[in-house]
Amino acid sequence: MPGMVGSRLRLLILGAAVALSLVAGPSAAQAIDPLLGLRVAEELAAGNESAALELIDEAIFATDDPRVAADLLARKADILQSAGRHAEAAAALEELAALIVSQEGENAPSLIPVLEGLADARAAAGAPAEAVAALSRLLTVLDALDLEDRAPPVLARLEEMTAASPEVAAQVRAAIGAYELSQEDSRSGPFGADPDSGFTTVKVYYATDRARTGSEDPARFYGGDRGTLELGTATVSLPPRHMPGKIERPSIWRLEFREDPAKHVVLKSVTPGESEAVFAEMRQQLAEGESESAFVFVHGFNVPFNEAVQRTAQMAYDMNFDGVPILYSWPSRGSLLSYIADTAVVNLSGRRLTLFLEDVVRRSGAKRIHLIAHSMGNRALTDALELYALRHEGEPAAFDQVLFTAPDLDAGLFAEMAKTIRPTAQRMTLYASNKDWALAVSRRLHGDAARAGQGGQGIVHADIFDSVDMTSIGDDMLAHSYYANNPSALTDILSLFWRDAPPEDRCGMERAEGVNGDYWQYSPDQCGDTNALLSTLSFLSRASIADLPQARAFLDRFIVPTNAAPEERSRLHKALERLFGG
């Protein structure tokens, strides 16, 4: 076996060395002692392996040309592997790989034979976990270079290594699962990428009691007047360089006067449909995606229909949600000056929303249904759920996670309504904030009565729901202030959707004492890079990775860059440990 491995490695390393020498040109050859190769060969022929290696090490130390050093490292690894000194050969190959990355980039083609040789050396040295890591890295390179035809032998080698130990088997599953996800058409499920432009399309199902405007323009299809309940589907495109939590829109400051799918989040189409046809589409999509999940989003004050659809699509995309995203859009005027007008219509919409939720439960095909309402939209949702609870008293909970984000309604009323609503949900979560200006306006309009969505020590508390103060992340907790480094609540929402994790198991949650009882403060700085964490959780949930070793392996190989600071890697590991109860 060592002889076969050594022969294969010589061929692989020769390929890497040739590639580097072609790049190097004549200057590299001039930098090497022309007799060095002969002297090394003479020492090896005489059985003086150590002397040959010493000559190579001296030459590596003496050169300042990385291309020469790469050629010497390749030769050194070849000698060590042929001699059965596999761990030392692996060390030389790791050094060679690092050198190639520094000169040619993370996904240089010349890395391919080096990583294959490294996997051989690590396996021969009795280090299967390190061999799997090398093969995982190799899959990443092949994927980046569009060399999928070279992946099957690598995947086969990984499968063979599952017998090494349960830990290695978990590492293999994470590597294969991540690669398979990367090979899906875009992000699969409800999302599809345009092969020419690169932007991604998300289908959003909707129900609305807005009146149509008569315009065929998707952005103006529905207005702010009251109408009858209508269902349909909408498609939203997200640009290739979309940033998590952000809805990219044209800006006159960048001289952008119209929407461009390559740069902006665009509502592409709005298609009303008959109720049965829309629910049949939901069932078909869930079946094709092998999912059983849906979420219903109810927007807040000052939100027109097109922006509500865009927000729903953005949340689904950023969480890599594998179920069906659904919007309930009530007839907000979409104007800062229409607060009173919006309050007059939202409660009527709550009556209609409860009928729609009954249909979602009975007809969508989803078994796990999550609900999210923001700001004034909580008035519609609390009314709807209270009516639902009274209609279905004694039945099992119909909804999984119910999230009330910055609810714009009386704090005392919310606490009382929650008692009636509680049997409808597996878990209820209140997100509160002291940076929601609409709540401040609402409090003044209601005689300085506390609002349910206001944070701080006076936050509403009850044992039947989790109270979380999200003030630290800014004025829109469903957005991600990327430039200010304020992480999104989407990471926390995904933790709830995926694992029904209590606050103590979610990253960034710290217990605090309040006037009305204990609550939780969201302190995202302890979570590290929340973009990396959100990406990790979104793919882990899609890959059905269920234990901490797999999660760690996935994070290290596919999310965290190799040059990440140790403290950053540590924070992300701790976030996963907390979520998995490790």
C-alpha cells in the first residue's frame, strides 16, 4: 500500500510542480543550484535519505522565491511519502498548499493534486479526520472551478472513510451534505437562479384584503384602500451580491433611477389566483421540496404591498427557508402621515386573517407553521389568534413558533390576550425595542400607556411567552444594518424555526432582571460574525445536520475562512455549542 500511495503521490506532485514551474519562468530555474537535483538523487541512490532531505531543507531556507520553494516542498513530500514517513509528508504538503494559496488564491487549480496527495498521506499516517478535512477542502476547490466531473471519486473516498469512527462519519456526512447543497440549482426549494444574470427568484404566496388599483405594474398592483380577501403568488428577484437582511433598492445618490435585478431586490410579478389553486401550489411545492414548513408574515404600519412582499422574500432567502413563505398584507396606506388611518383598518384585517390562518392549517399541507408579525401588524395577528383559540378550544397547538416583534398595542391588553392565545402555539416570543419610533408615537397617542413592544426594564413579562429586548440591534429588528455591524434577528428567528430553542440555548441571549420579572437581552457581540452564523445555521437546517460534531465540521470547512481570527472562530463555535446544548 505505501508503494502504491507513493507512486500516485509522485505523479500528483509532479503535476503541481510543473504547473508552478510554468508560471515561474526562467528566473526560477536560475535561482536553483543546477546540481541540486543530481546531488539529491545521488544521496537517495546511496540510501542517504536524511542527507537528501537536508539538502532540500537548506535550499528552501535559502530561497526567497515562493515558486522555487513550492518545487522543493513537492520534492520533499515525494521523498517522505516514498519512505513511509507519512505524517512528515503531510506536513510538507500542507506547507505547499499554504504557499500555493498565498500566491494563486484559495481555489487555485494547482491545489487539486496537492490536496489529493495530502489526503493520501494523512490516511496512511492513521489520521482519517485530517484526511477527510483535506478531501472536504478539495471538494470546495472543485466546486469553485466547476469541475464537478472530478468529484465522484472524491465522494467515494469520503464514503469509504465513514467506517473509521462515529466522529469521522459525522465529519464525512457534513462534507458530503454541504457539497450536495452547493450543487443544487441555486438554493433549491422555492428559489431558482437565472443562469444568465445570476439573480435569484423567490416565490411568495400572499393573502391580502387590499383593493386592486387597476395597474398591471407589480409594484402598484394593490393599493392602500380596503378590498375583499384575495390570494395569489408573487415572484421577487434578489441580486447576486445581496447582503443578508438588506433590501437593495435604487438610490438617486448612486444615480440609479430604475430597478435593476442585477443590483436590486425587485418585485417581478403579482398573480392573483383562486383559493384552491393557490393552496394546491403550496402543497405541490412542499411535496417537491420534501418540506413540511411554512411561515406567515404580517407587516407593520407604513408598508405598501410591494415592500411587504420584498421583505417576506428577503427573510425566506436569508434564512434559506425550505418551506413556503406566505405574506398577509393588510391595507396600510404606506405613508408616514397615515398612522390613524392604518389603526382604523388593521383590526378588521385581523378578522379576515383568522379565516386565512384556518385555511393555511387545513389546506396548505404544512405541518409546522410559524407566524411573525411586526409593529402594528401585531394588532391583526393577536385578534386573529384570539379568535382562532376560541374557535378551536381544546385542540392541539396549530402553530409552531409565534413571534410578536415590536407589537404596537397596549402592554396590558397584550398580556391578557396572550393567555387566550397560548394554546395555539408551541412557543410564543415577544421581541421588544426602545428604538421603534412608531411605538413612541403610539404611546403619546394613547395617553402615555405602555406599549407591548417597548423594551427595557419595564418590558412585558409573563411565563407563557419569552420576552426578549432587541434594542441593541437598531430600529428595524427584521433588517440587518450591515454597515453599522448590527446583526439581524434573523439568526435568532432561524434558531427558533429550526430547533425550537429556548432563549438559554440561543446565541446572544443574556438574562436580566426587570420591573415585571426576568427577561432576556439580546447581545449579539458575543455571537461573532453574524453573517457567518446565519449562513451556517441556514445550511445546517437545510442539510438536516442534527449534532454538534457535524455542525462544527461544516462551520470550519465551508463557512469560516482559513485566515479567520482564532477568537472569531471561538465565538462561532460557542454559538453552535449553545444551540446544540453542547
